[in-house]
Amino acid sequence: MVTGKRTKLWVALRVWAMMMGGWWWLMSSPEWSLSTYWAADSVCASRLTPAQRAAKEQERAQKRQQKHCARLQVRLDRINRQLDAGYREPRGNELRRQRRELESQIFRECR
């Protein structure tokens, strides 16, 4: 049975090496066993297919995009609050310029 930190490390290294195709190294290891082979084989079987990998990456990209758009919207809301609060003329021009730029960026990137 697997006990101790050193043995657990060996098992983890063997599983990793099997996944990377290093069969020769594993079989030469003094602790190699058939049960380790079966455990590593089940890990290899759980790899994603290219279609699943693409779907997962697309989901991550969509989440990143939503997060980016939410940040832009927060910045726009902050600028609108500052405009509503009142301002002196040079600051008002700067805030309106920032608002225009953010609105156009949101239109381009977050439709």
C-alpha cells in the first residue's frame, strides 16, 4: 500500500511519466507494479478530446470577455456618477471624452 511522502511522490512521478510516454523509465523503477499501470491508464483515459478541449477553451474565452466587459461597464458607471456629481469645466471635458472612448470601446468589444 502507498504510505509515506516519498512513496506518494514516486507514484505521482510514475503516473506523470506514464502520461508523458516514459514507459521505459517506469518499468525500470524498483517500485513499478501493475496497479500503478492501471491507475495511470485510467488517468490517461480521462484526457479531453480535441473537441472537448476546444469547447472548454471557448467557454474560458467567453468568461474572460464577460469579465472584461463588466470592468468596462464599471468604469463607465463611475464616470457617469462623476459627471452627475458636478464638475468644473476642464474636468467635465475630460470626463465626457473618457465616456465617449469607453462607450465606443464597449460598442466594439462587447456587442
